[in-house]
Amino acid sequence: MSSSNNPDRDPEHSDDEVLNQDEVDEEIQVDDDDMVMDSDGEDDEELILHNDSIAYFDKHKDSVFAIAQHPVYPALIATGGSEGDADDAPGKGYVLDTSAAPSRPVLPASYNADPTDPSAGQRPGLEALFEIDGHADSISALAFTLPKGQVLVSGGMDGKLRAYAVDEVPEVNWITPCPSPDYPNTFAMGAVDGSVWVYTVDLTDRADPLQITQSYFLHTGSCTAGAWTPDGSLLVTVSEDITLYVWDVWGLAAAKGLGSDNGTALSLTGADQRFAPQPAAARGKAKASSAEASAGGQILASLVTQADTVETLSFSTSSPTTTTTPAAAAAAQATLLASGSVDGSIAIFDASRRFAVRRHIHHAHGEHAVVKVDFVKGQWQLTSCGMDGVVRRWDLRAGASAADSALIKEWKGHRGDGEGGGVLGFVQGETGRES
């Protein structure tokens, strides 16, 4: 039927143009210079990974919470953490030999005999020597006993010590071995209920090798940290209840008339106004009256340089044998104290000068908490790690005009920077070449 006879056709649009049959197949070319429409960009994010490691170990299926180094064979490393997604996931750990990692090449990778070799530049994966099993919850602390590292002790959030089960505490916070050669294979541990325990492993007693040497219950809050004096004669612990106790574990202080009936050689509590939290205006008054109190001993310094809580401390162990600058030569007689804070900074104090601030490295780990600091033995170099997922090395002989000028090396590869993870601990070789 022709269009002229269509009753539905609008007479006012009778002259409308329509395509001719020969125009139907005509193709319209698009200019090649036309811009393609952008997508919303959500799927176009580029993730840049940085990895400075020379080897890796990826057997852990979840977070790694603890790491320990053998005192005689530094290449032997123990790690511990959690396994699985459940809240009560069992703890798991491994002992590995890092000596299997290749030594650093003399020449860069571009000098490889065959640069096209797909294996060129690949980092080897380390294998576990054996696994640490038996915990019902995450492994939160690890330590080798001293002096020979004959026993590896693991503490877990299940309140147990392995390979020996101990049910005295609800959760283990820390473990530290005693450095005294007179008390080998002895270690101390602190618990979330505030209790402190000292154990000795008797390797000759196969029936009951783990024996309690001492136990203390003066802390009323979680015992968060502990450390032995360098000679292993005293044990120092702190707690969330604002208390610090120095324990006379072996009775050496009592033999000199310095001990007390509760087993302590010194104590500081919130009742002592020198140790209680105070506003800045009150500190001067407390310092002036500090000589009047003697029960808690003498406070050498009150360090309030950083803006948030201090998470880690490290003293320099010994002076280097050689120095490179006059300033370094003057510093060779100094004993330094490094502190890492939740505010992301590292403060360096000179213990030989009434703990004067030698350097304050702001944003050492950005806005993320500093988890651990540790001096390289016999050197003025400090290693640190934080929740930004980076391990950094600082040279404290660097010029003091710019705080960041002390940074000499950093290692990346772990997750962090607010994306979960972070580096929770490290160990380093005696020369500091490996961490």
C-alpha cells in the first residue's frame, strides 16, 4: 500500500525526507583523532610494588607476630603467628636457615651472563627446617635460651609455652632469655593478667625439663614488657597499671642488703608522683621534690620528647673502633638511647649527658607507629620498623641540620601504609648487613 493512501500519515509532514535505498549501506567513518571516552577509572588503578629482599619465606598463611634469632648461629631464624581465618585459629611457626639466601652480587643484574634468562634476578624461596605446632591460638612470642640457644620457647595467646604446655596464664605477652652465663637456659615471661614467670629448662631432666624458678604477682594490669639487666642479675618489668618493678630473681641484691620482702630491688608506682602521669606544669615541682622520696630509687631523667606513647627502646651496646668525623669521635664515648613512638618518630637521647635529646627524627615511619628500634652492635647505626611496612637504617653520625639526613637505607616489600600488615619485628646480623 502506498504512503499516499495511508490514513495514519500526518498531512503536515508529508514532505519529510526519508533515506533512499542506495543510502542505507553507506558507512560513516569516524575520525581517528577523536578521543575515546574514558571509563570511570575505578578499575584502572596501578599498584606499584617495591621489594628489596634477597630471599623470601611465604609458608605463613596469616599474620606473623614474632621472630627470634639463634644466639650462636644467627642464620637460624624462628617465626611465629596465626594460621587460618577463624578467631581462634591455631598458632603456627617455623624455623628456617637464612644462609640459603644468595650473597649479594658483585655486579648489577644488567651484567648477568644471560639477561634474557627468565630466572635472572629472581629471589629464592626459603624452606622451613621444621614447624612449630601445638598452640591452640596465635604464637605471640619466641625466644632462644642463652647462652647456646639449645631450647626454643614459644608463647601463645592460648596461654601456653611450647614445646612444654603451661596453663598458668591466660595469654603470653613477651618472652626474654636471661643473659647470665651462671643461669643458662633460663627465660622470663610476662602475661596479660600481670603475672611474671621465670623458667629454667633442665636438659638432663627428661621427665620434667621445664621448672619454675620464680613467679611474681605484684602487677595488677597486663605486664606489657620485660628486660634483663646486661649481666642477667635483675629483671625489670612494666605494666598497664603504671608500675615498674625490678625483680631480684637470684637474691643477689638481697645479699647486699638492697632487696625487699616481696622480691623486688626497686619499684615505681602511680602512688609515687614522680612516676605518675602529670601535666607539664607539674613536672618541675615533682622534680624539685624527688630528693625527698627514696623508696623508689632515683629517677635519672623524665623523657617527654615524643607526642604519643613509646613502644620500643634500645641502648647502644658499645662504641665503634673507628670514627670518620670529629663529631663522631666525640660521640664515641657516648651511650645512646633510641625510642620509637606511636606518633611515627624516633628520638635519640645521650645517656652520658643526662639524656639530652641528640636527635628527633620526625615522621621516621610517616604517620605510622614505630614498632621496634635496635642498634647495630658496635656501630652508630640504628634499624627500625613500623606499621608502614618498611624497615629503615639510620646513621646517627649524619649531620643534625636535617632530621631525615640520617636515613641511609630502607627495605620494602611488606604490606603496610594503612593497608593492613606492617612490620612487627626483625632481627639483624652482628654487622648489620642483613635484617
